[in-house]
Amino acid sequence: MRELCQLPMRVRRMAGVKSRLTQDEVKQLQHLLGGRQLSLLYKASVHGYNASIFHAKCDAQGPTVAIAYNGSGYIFGGFTRQSYVSSGGYINDEKAFLFRLKGKEGVLSPLKIPVKTASGAIYDYSANGPNFGGGALHLLNQNVAAAATSSNDNYTFNVADLHGNDLGLMECEVYRVEDISSFLESPWRKITWTTEERGKIMEEIRSYKPYLNSVPRIRILVLGPIGAGKSSFFNSVNSVFRGYVTSQAIAGSDNTSVTTQYRTYPVKDGRDGKPLPIIFCDTMGIEEKSGAGLEIDEVSSIIKGHVPDRYQFNPAATLRSDSPGYVKTPSLKDQIHCVAFVIDGCKIEILPEKLEEKLKQLRRKVNQFGIPQLVLLTKVDEICPTLEEDVQCVYKSKAVEKQMRITAEKLGIPLAQIVPVKNYCSELDLSCDVDILLLSAARQLIRLAESYLDNFPFEKPEKEP
């Protein structure tokens, strides 16, 4: 494994986003934190002075440290070992503390202010930025570049000592705080990270042929909450075989599903190449509230093959047998042979209860048809920022392993049926390591579909002319 996994950097940054901390400041902060290492999650000048963005970037990240910089040269902030989860209440943390790294005129003068009342250490509200002690230190106050402070029963301190009475912020950064031992010595799943392996898997997919003559290509239904990366997964796999990053399926993020039609997407081997033996079936995203997003009844119709390509979803009126385009007598080749559940790995811990239940209902419905399933855990580079620089660390990352185990527990699916992937989102060029993760997932979907087709009578292959 590469040196990056063996000797992690002092501060890991997001791609293209640089930490404001100097090496001396990092050393002082790590001294306060007990020698731990930092991964940059959020930078206000880049992402915006906005509480909702802060929570989107920093919820469910484990221990974090929030750092504020003002115009008087002060660097100050707070640490919590608990995850933000937008709970709307206080979080108990006996290890939380406020701190100052630099004082007047930017002079290094570390100060640590431990929490006084642990039950009120963190006020975790979705409309607030980092809020220590219910106002003892509140950063991103009212979504502006400002802080608010007040000594109270949760933290007792001299306000001027913390920031020199300068509440205007020049910058605000939030880092995940990781133990040095946040990577396993050996990967818990073995993957060969070579261009030869990439070519081998591609050829395996190219040459695959379902043993049933009546099913020339397997159909994989892609399901998941809005914004999890369903359409992006197809685009990414398609990009691997096209040889460049492309975007055929509409992808993106919004409050509602970007996908509004049922689409079937064959994967082509190159721009003018023949279709590969795999078709991805894309749907609306799954939403928490009833009457929005993909409905469970329509999933049954999709699995049975009744839903035509380009069918326009209408949550207010599900597809019926007398609806225009309804496929009355679908054959096995029109039906679904495997289901891929696409889950945002950063949000599995904070899935709304109703959305989690809806996913479980979908799992039960798919189980009734005996369709095999695979969970694609996306955005692994956001779970563990090291993976932005080296995807080969994916099965050595304790953070990724943790999220996979939480996913298995929440959805009631074996860990063996969960694979991490990184979709192409901001990249303009392909990466061999990213390709191998995507291809490994596609190969596993094919293998699961093959096990489903084993339930049907064997057909003698036709002789080739």
C-alpha cells in the first residue's frame, strides 16, 4: 500500500481546498488535542457562511474541531468528540473544550477552556453553526461571518481572552479529528490495484453472457434516496467503458429527485462499440415523505417489467394496467434481475427515521420477488478525505469500515453485499483506482444477477453460425 496510508499527513485537505493553519499552529492544536491528526471538512470562505452547509459537510463525522479566525489575529474555537447530527438539542460531552491558539496580534498563546457542564457541551441545531454550550461560543451566527460568545454555566471564561472582543470572522474551518491509528495495517478486503486488473475486469464484463438465451442482457434496478448518486453511478460505469468522463443520465442534487422518468441505460463498449450485457434501470429518488419520490407500488411494477422506458413518474397517480405504455405481458428479459441500493456513506447515521423505514420496506418488497441486492456505499472520499488522494486506502480506512457496518445493521443486509464506490463527480479525467472500484461493483452486480437466473430452467445455447 502506498506511503500515504502508512504515514498519514498532519493535516489532510479537501481536493483544491487549502487549510489556513500554519505548521506551528497545527502543532499547537495537536498538542491541545492529544497528538491527533486533522482532516479538513468545511471552509466557510469556500463553502459559504451557512449553517445548513456546515451540517451537510460535518454531520456524522465523529470528533471535530471548529476554528475561527478574526481580524485582530486571534485564532480560537472549540472541540467536541461527539458527532453533529442536527438533533435539535444538547449533546453531552465531558471531553469538549474551547480554546485559543493565537492572541493579540497573532502571537501564539494557547489557552484551553474545558467544559463545565457536560450535558450542555454542544447545542446541535440544524439552523446553527458550531454552537458550544448554547451560546458560550457560536460560530456562523445567523449565517454571517461572525461569532457570538457569552460565559455561562456550560463554559466559564473571560470573553476578551478568547478573541479580544473581535467577533467578526475572516474565516471559519471545521476539521474531523482522527486518531493516528485510523487506518488498519492490512486491508480487510483484497483488491489488486493495477492497470492489468482493471483491464481484466473490463474484459470479464465484456465477455459475460447470461446462460439463458431469452435474457441477452441483465437488468439492474438502481434505487436510493435523492442525492445519493444513483444516476452518477451509471454515468461513472459508462465513463469507464467510454474511456473518458461522460454524463448521459441527468445527475445532480436538489430538494426533490432530479430523475423524473424511468430510464433504461445500456452500457456501450466505447463510443461506437457494441452494447455490453448489462442495462441499468434508473428511477426517481426515494424521499422521506409520503406522496413524494418513488413509491413502493411502482417498484413492484418495475421489477415485473410492466414499466416502459421513459415512463414519467407521477407520485399522485401510480402506473396502472390501463395506463398508456403499460407492458401487459413482459418476458423475463424485461424484468429486473438484480437491485442496487445506492446509499450516501456520509449520511447513513443520520437517515431520517421515515426514510430508513421506507428503505427497509423496499428491501422487503424486493426480497418477496427473490431478487438479489447489493448496496453501493457512495461518497467514500467524503467519509475519509484520504481517499481523495489515494482510493487504495478504502479497505484500510476504519471510518469507511464503520459506515459499512452501520449500513449493514440499519438496512438488515449482510456486509458481504455492501461495496464502497467513488463516482466521477468533479473529475475531468479517469483514474485507474476509481475505475477498479466501479468495475468491481458492476462485476458483483452481474454475479448476483447470474445467481437469480439460476432459478429458471436451463436453456441449451444456440449454435453460433
